[in-house]
Amino acid sequence: MPIQLGLRANWPQFALLVVVNAFVGGMVGLERTILPRLAEQEFHLVARSAILSFIVVFGLTKAAANYYAGAWAGRVGRKNLLVLGWVFGLPVPLLLLWAPSWGWVIAANVLLGLNQGLAWSSTVVMKMDLAGPRQRGLAMGLNESAGYLAVAATALASGWLASTYGLRPYPFYLGIGLAVLGLLGSLLVRDTRAHVALEAAQAPAGPVGPPLSFWDVSWRHPNLGSVTQAGLINNLNDGMVWGLLPLLLAGKGFSLSQIGAVAALYPAVWGVGQLLTGPLADRFCKKDLLYWGMLLQGAVLLAMLLADSYAAFLGLAALLGAGTALVYPTFLAAVAEYAPAPQRARSVGIFRLWRDAGYAVGALLTGVLADAFGLSTALGAIGGLTVLSALVIARRMYCLPEVGATLPPAAGCGRPGL
């Protein structure tokens, strides 16, 4: 069968990748509700920075894996990186299940970072390859929706299992099943490098600028740089929510099942919302979606300083998920649009390097602030940084002309002089 671009032409492979990415998301959702409580109750950690150390190593490892997944995608192959990611993921639930000390948890999160970086990056790039230039927002919405709905489902399930049967071992049996199914599904995936070659061959000839450098994607290019800084800040605040929100809620007297519900509602709205916001990224200026999404996130985090009731935190968690849903598929669709097809995998890798470094930066920053000044100060500081990120988008980004029938997606995105 000849190679074709588009979701309809490639729906069996695309659907399989969606399912595989749900298993990837489920692996990280396993920790969302219970790991901060595990640190306090079973390993007797008191310092917030020590409790958040698992997010620091996860973020740094995932960031590095993201970069190399992008850099190696063309040479090693997307499928091979996906399978390798699941090989790293298999021991994670076993290490968490048997951990006699916090060091084992840290080691498990190194492997989890490798799993998430290689496997999630591979599914992202492969879906971009299959979708072609006109449906990437929808493709990213479906990809990220599956991943974060799985985060929500496993956060809720692990919270219920922990409240009913204890923090260990039952929640981690769920993780063993996810890891095995993820590896088996990955073995059925076909590589997509031929789709990249087809898209490059079909792109109209036009002026070709110099290749995008690491620093172009990181900051110098006004659009790519704005997207990258927003990705870092987005995951910085997500790392804070992951590590400190369960402790903040516990300090207000909420039960473990209530904490699990709040921790699950945020990624659930984030996941479902991307089914709507992904297609918006194909139709509207990406600058506007990113600006309003980051601004909403910052406003919600600041509003949490005033919240006390369970209902209030549920509402704010839903709004935080909505703000994140606006930006998450837009990030990846924007990088794919602004970077030429031959440079897409590497540009996505650079973006995801910085985005997921936000987990480490956020965990370090919020841990230090929480230990020195309290949880409320850490929450306020991260909320303020998120609002500032929205203002950077408003100042630096510009909207591209609407993509016409003869205009390549990366047109107008040569290296600017900024």
C-alpha cells in the first residue's frame, strides 16, 4: 500500500499510537496522588525539597531523554526509541513496590523519566509524521488527551486503592499491567520515517534559510523561543501541583480520596479539553491560544491562595486543567509549524528538553520556597511566573499568515534576526 499522509489514511497506526500513549501517561499518573504521602508516611521525609527530589530527577532525566529522542529519531528510528522507552519503564512499578528506602524511589524515577521521554516523544513525532501538515493540531489533541486522561484515571485509581488497601502494594500492581501492555503495544507499531520523506518531497520549493540551531528553538526565534519558555513554565507549575498540592490539601484536612479526586480532575479536564483545543490550533493563531491558556493557569494558581473548601479546589483544578488544555497541543502544533519537516523531530526534542526541565526547576524552586517561606509563598511565586510567561508570549510572538494550498507550514519561519 503506498504511503499517504493524513489521519484517515493512517487511522489504524494512529489509533494504536493513541492507545500506547495512554499507557505512557498511566505510568506517571501512578505517582500523582500517593508518592508525596508515601514520602511522609513510610520514609518520614519532612523537608519539602527532599520530598520533591523525585520530581527533580524525573524532570532532568525526561528532559535529556526528550532531547536525544528528537536527535536520534532519524538515525535510530522512531519505533526503536519507543520500544526502548518501554524497556526502561518495566522495572518502575517493581522498584516502587519493593522500595526499602527513598533512594529506590529516586532510582525508579530516573527510569520513569527515560520511559516518558523516549516513549512519549516517539508517539508525538510519529503522530505528527502520520497526520501531515493540515491536521497536526487535531493529532496532538488526540495524543495529549489520551496521555493525560490516563494520568487522571490512574491518579484516581491509585488514590482509591491507597485509601482502601494502603499505600503499598496494590496501587503498583496497576503499574505492572500498564508497563507490560505498553511494551506489547509498541512492538506492533510501524516506523514513520517514510512519511517524513513523503512530506518533504511534497512541500513546495521555496527559500531555505540556515538550519534552526539549538538556541533558535530555545529562545532566539521569537515564535519558537516563546513557545519553549511557555512550555518550561507550564511544566514548572505542573511540577508544583504534582508535588505540593497533595501536601497543601492534606494540611487543610482533606482525606486521601479527596486529594486523589482533586489530583485526578486537573489532568482529566486537561485531557478531555485537548479534544476541543487541538483542532483549534489548526484554525486559530497559536499565539492567542498560548497567551490565554498561560494567563488562565497563572490566575488559577493565585486564586488557590484564597481557597479553603473542597468544592473550591475542585473548581480551580478544573480551570487549571482548562488552561493547560489550551496550551498543550498548541505547543507541539506550533513547533511542527514553525520548524521545517526535516528539522521537526530535533526541534520537538529541543522544545521538550526545556519543557520537561520545568519539572526539575519547579520542584527545586517550590521546594526551597516552601521550606523557607511556606507553601503559600511557593504557590504565589509560581502563579506569578506563569502570568509573566503569558506576557512574554504577548510581547514576542506573531501570527503567521493563514496556511493556503500552496504555502508550506514552515513558511515565514526562517531564522529571524532577534
